[in-house]
Amino acid sequence: MSEQKIPEIPQWLRFVLISDRAGSAVYIGAGFFFAPALAVLSPWPALTAVCWVLIAVAGLWLGLLGIAMATGLAMVLRTGTEIPEDYWRSIIDYPPTARQRFDAPR
């Protein structure tokens, strides 16, 4: 009887998930900077255009990360593998699950 190998989560998916999380936070935070910057730079069309290009490129990058994230998660789900909670916690820098501490015998 051969041993069935459990498929692993692609390594690049971890990078994509972390990058998407960090990029989204920066993009939202930068919005608070760009709104007044665009108002101040409106008399200079060239500088306003540069700001819009930066916003568009960042949005495009986040969109590509989203497509990569959906592809990677679909690949994992298609194999029938469940992504463990500790994997998700490691992406957002949470400590391991609390259940591990309480499962020890008393």
C-alpha cells in the first residue's frame, strides 16, 4: 500500500498573501496623503498626472496580487487540502493558536 502524500501550500502564496496585506494597508494609508496632495497640485497638470499614475500603478499591482492570491488559494482548495489556522496566523504575525497551550495535561 503506497503512502498518500499530502500536497503542500505553494511557497509563493505566502509571499503574495503578505504582500497583498501590506500593500493594501499602504494603499489605504496613502489615500489620506494623496487626497490633499492632489488638491494642492491641481494648478500643475503635469504633477497631478504623475500622482494619478502612481495611484494607478499601485492599484494595478494590488489587482495583480489579488489575482495571484485567488489562483493560489484555488489551487490549494482544488487539492482538497485545508489551510491550517496557524498558517493564517503566521501571515498576520499572531501567536499560534491558544488551544495548544491548554491541551497540555494538568
